[in-house]
Amino acid sequence: MPVDLKERTKQFALRIIRLSSAIPKRGPGIVLATQVLRSGTSPGAQYREAQRAKSNADFISKVEGALQELSETIYWLELIGESGTLNRKRLEPLKREAEELTAIMISIVVSVKRRGKRPNTHAH
């Protein structure tokens, strides 16, 4: 059964939006909320762009862009937790999902590079 990555990245973005809204908007919280919001909502948009890529190289480039944003999101989640801005336990499910999305996208990139064919990773 194919992974509906388009929907899964959208749900991840919605969870990031809710998290960002919960961060106190004072002092460093302003920057943390803005950064995690930007990086955490970007992978879904980049993955959608990848679906319209004109070539495998373009597709890989866009998925790799989403991977960079996922890595950055994990970084911001770690800072939010380690700074005491929000409880670490609240952040763990989001961090785990970012890591799972990362693993899926890495697998996609490796597959396309190896076989030259894009896997079916979204529902129709």
C-alpha cells in the first residue's frame, strides 16, 4: 500500500502550525515559533512541487529541499524543548514524525537515483 505522503506532510504542517501557536510570543519564543513554523510547513509544499517536476533530477532536487527543511525542523524542535520553551514530551511525537518523513523521503530519493523511476507515494 503506497504512503500518502502528500496528506501526511500536510497533517505534519497542521501539527506544526498548532505547535507554533502554543509557543509564548515573548523573547526567544517569537523567533522559535517563526522558525519552526516556516521550516515545518515547507516540506509538504516542496513535496507537492516535486509531484509536478519535469524530470527525475528536478524531482530529486525538490525532495532533497524538503529533506533539508525536515532536518531544520528537528533542530528547532530540539531547541524549543531543550530551552524549556515547551515540554519535551509534547515535542517528541512531532520529532518522531519528522524523522519518519525523513526516512521515507530518503528512501524515495535513493530509489529514483537507483532505478530512475518515481515510486507511487500519493493517493489518487
